[in-house]
Amino acid sequence: MLKNAGFVIGIVILLFASLILWQSLSLDYYSELGPGPGLLPLWLSAVLMVLSLLFMMKSLKKSIILFPEILPRGRGLGNILTIIAAVLFLLSPLLLPVSRSRVS
């Protein structure tokens, strides 16, 4: 099952939609003036969860896409790994804790 790229992508989208749904529960669903800020993310994440489940079922039954079929080889793979490394390098100040030193 983990070799099926469609199923794995469906799991990733389902986890992302679950995170959005969980975060939207902290927002007001309805306010004095009408729909609150939590209405749209709640419904969109719920729809995204249903669509990801349907996609996962379809990827298990009909169209099986294997990772070796969609991953590039050679120079293309090197380019993708370079881009991922550059993004992680640029995001590293945000991901790593900042140490504060006192200057006397």
C-alpha cells in the first residue's frame, strides 16, 4: 500500500485537512453579524477530507500509481533534491530555536 503513490498522497491530504479542521474549531462558527471566521475553513476542510477519502479508495481500486513511475531519475532527481535542500536551508531560521545570549 505504501508503494501506491496515490494512496500516500491521499493520506497526506487527509492529515492536512484534519489539521485545518482541528484549527478551525477554535474559531467562532457564527457571530453577531452572521457567519463567523470558522465557517469557511470548517466546511472546506470537511469537504477536503471526504474528497481525499474518495481519492484514496479510487487509488486502491482503479488507478494504481507507483512511486518509481513518477519520480525522476538522474539529473532531474538531483535538481529536485537541490531545491528541497535550498528551501530547508532558507527555512532553517524559522525551524530552529533562537538562542538568546546576554551581552554585558
